[in-house]
Amino acid sequence: MVVCVFGSSGTEIDKIYVEQTEILGEKLALRGHSLMFGGGKNGLMGAAARGFTKGGGHITGVAPEFFKTGNVLYGSCDEFVWPESMRDRKKYMEDNSDAFIVTPGGIGTYEEFLEVLTLKQLARLSKPIVVFNINGFFDKLLSVIDDNVRDGFVRAQTPELFKVTSDIDEVIDIIENDNYDIDKIKFYD
């Protein structure tokens, strides 16, 4: 299975996030999964890639060519895909991954998560989405989603479209066994 991992590229992240993401990457690789990610060497992107490298997994980095400057890319990818834009980057990862794991991150990570969630809500994607909630990182965002459901701005079924856990083994179990029925999704009333 090709697993897309979204996450921070930041360099000043508490080591608990880095350690947990690296362990996750290694365990996924040891289970025979491949990594598809944004190609960065820093932050949780780099941690996932290092974990996959330790576990002997195949790694595909995906980044627009303008990332080639600045020494920000993970140098041990098995392959690198160079889409034209950030939008093309996301589309490539969405189309060529079998599951999505969202690790802690900033605006770009939120955007990637919300895009795949929106696609799933619109029945354009049926792949597993797991929020890896290390140290309760996503609690506030999840609370906003729940508030929006309560207030009628987000459909009540939306929280059912993704899973949340802080347990590495549960993350893996979810992506390997999630079989959400796309036909249950009604994006129109």
C-alpha cells in the first residue's frame, strides 16, 4: 500500500512529534508499505522519511521544482516526482496514494487534510484518512469541526470520514483495515 503522510516541514518541533512520526514510518515500512510525501528533509516529513529508510521501505517524494533550491529535500528518496505547482503536487499524491496519515503540522498540513476530507465528503475519494493525534496536537481543530457540525456548517457525517488516534499501531491497523463504504456518502440533500 502507498501511504501518503502529511506533516510539518518545520525545524523547531518538539522531539516527541519527531520521534513518534519516525517510529510510525519505520513500522509502516516493516509492514511492506511505501511512502508518498512532500519530499522535505525537515520536520515530520523528514521524520517519516527517515523511518521508512530505517524500515527499508520505498519512498516517493513529490515537490515542485522550485523546491530544488535551498537544501530542503530528503536526499534518500527512491524516486522524486516534480509536478508544476503545489496544486499539482497535492493532486499527484491524492491520485497515487492508497491511504492518508495526517501528522501534526501547520497551514499546509491543515490544507492537505481538509482537501482530502472534502474530496471524501464529496464522494470523490474513498481512501482511509487517519489523523495521528500525537500529544493531543489536533484536539482544538477537532473541536472546531465538532462545533461546526453542531452549528450546522459541517455535515453530521463528516467526522465519520476520518479516524483519530495517538497510537501508532492503531494508525497502521486503520489504514490496513478501513473499508468505508463510499456509497454511504451523500454530498447532496
